[in-house]
Amino acid sequence: MEQPTAAPADLETLARVTGRIRENVERVIEGKPDVVTAAIVVLLAEGHLLIEDVPGVGKTMLSKALARSIESSVSRIQFTPDLLPSDVTGVSVFNQDTRQFEFRPGGVFANIVVGDEINRASPKTQSALLECMEERQVTVDSTTYQLDAPFMVIATQNPLEMEGTYALPEAQRDRFMVRVSVGYPVAASELAMLDSHASGNPLDDLEAVTDAAEVRKLSQIVGQVHVSPAVKQYVVSIATATRTSPDLALGVSPRGTLHLVRASKAYAAIHGRDYVLPDDVATLAGPVLAHRLLPAVEASMSGRDVRGVLDQLVAGTPVPAVG
């Protein structure tokens, strides 16, 4: 049975709503259109976002601005070295009155979970997110609790060379659909920030421009975007190139391949198309795949980073003719 394609009216609705979200977020994060686009792509593709950069460039502001733009349940977890897994997932507590155990939900029970400085918690606590990020559920004391849709984890982390950080396990990184870096603002944006942020917190003025139900509908529209067999083969070819490259010790997982297709469908929908182009895949290959890769010893010693290796592999992969 052939999958229905996204209707023009649906794509117009998606463009209108995502435009409102973008405008809302850019009131707080100025001069970073690519970063804001990546965040919206992850939201529509039902993925999770990892924001990595040095302190003070707006990682938490970006995550909070996106969360406040959607009228839904929002939870913020401050990851610290003494944070316990039960603080994240929840815990069963014995009730003296009823003589029964009662489940008290943890921070992940929300539509949007903002995990601040995720790599300052111990690997044991970081691993508490594995099940909920992949399966949208939490299991505590042999009982499974489903998480409401949409469910999105927006995590921030500092570079590993910063003091007091723990490296995210490979399994944890692989569950994030996209990793972005905010970077320092350009001079004009930083000057505007001094005017808009100096007198108060711009987050206080943000109001929701959509709700969880509409986000679910938009995600369904994204699911109807067409991906041709040639584009699918292009995605697989890129993934295969990372697995066979002598410069990489760890290539892209099948989950990464699937995430690249989902993100490309959301990216195409945002740009008003009901089909994915190879350019969409090439544009998103870096943000979606780079954080899943590990460099080989020789590549590390020669100073080559995984993003540079990935860019070369994408450039060397034959682009299919789609028309």
C-alpha cells in the first residue's frame, strides 16, 4: 500500500506554525538561523537535540526558548555529579496509609525535557535516559510507564576539556538525532543582545505559539514526506562510507541512518516540499552523523577531526539524479 504524500494545505500549515516558532526563538537567540532550524527539524522529526558549546553562549537559552514556544508540559533537570538515576526516571515510595508502593514520576515525565549540562552527571545517571529516549517509556521496579507524545529531550553539554565533565557514552550520543554548536555571536548580534538582554530576561516575555496537539499533527505531516529509492540509497551509501573509512574507528549506526532520513523529511517539509532532495541529506549529514563517529588513532594523531572526515566522505559519495 502506497503511503499518502503530504498535501499542499498541510505543508502551508506546517510552514506557518514553524515560522511562528522560529520567530519566537529568534527573539532570544539572535543571528543563529541554522541552529534554530536544526532545533525545529528535531522537534518535527520526533528526535532529541544535543547542544554542545562553551559556557555562556546561549545553550540553555535556546532550549528554554524552544520549550516555552510550545504549550505543553516542560521539565528541567540540572545534571550534577550527585544526581541519581531515580531523580531522572522516578522512584517507588511506600505509602504508610495505604500500605502500598506509589510511583513518583521523575523529571523525564514531560513533553519537553531540558537537561542542562548533561555531561556533568555520572555515566550511571546519564544512562537513565537511554530507555526513555529510544522507547518513549520508563521502567521502574518491573513496571513500565509510557511517556506522552510529543517527547523531546533537549540536552546541553560543555566540551570535554572543561573541568568536571564526563564523556557521554556512545549509546547515549547515538540517541540524539542532532548535535549543534551555538558558537559565539557576530558583533551585530552581540550588540543587539546588550540592548535586549541588559534590561531583563527576554524569556520572560515569550508566550507559547503552538501546543502539543499541533506538534503531533505536524510530525504526522512530516511522516508523509516522500523519500525516493535513489535518495534512500544515497543515505545508505554515506553510512557505509563511514563504516569502511580507515580514518574512523566507529561508523554510523543503523539508528543514525534512520535519523538522517527522518531529519531530511522534516527539513524538506519546512522548506515547503513533499519530497526529499539529496541536498537535504548532504546539508544535515554533519549535524546528524558527526557526533556518532569516533576517529581512528592515526587520524587523531594527525589532527583530523571526525567532521572533516565526514565532509570528505559525503563529498565523495555519488549524488543521485532526482527528477
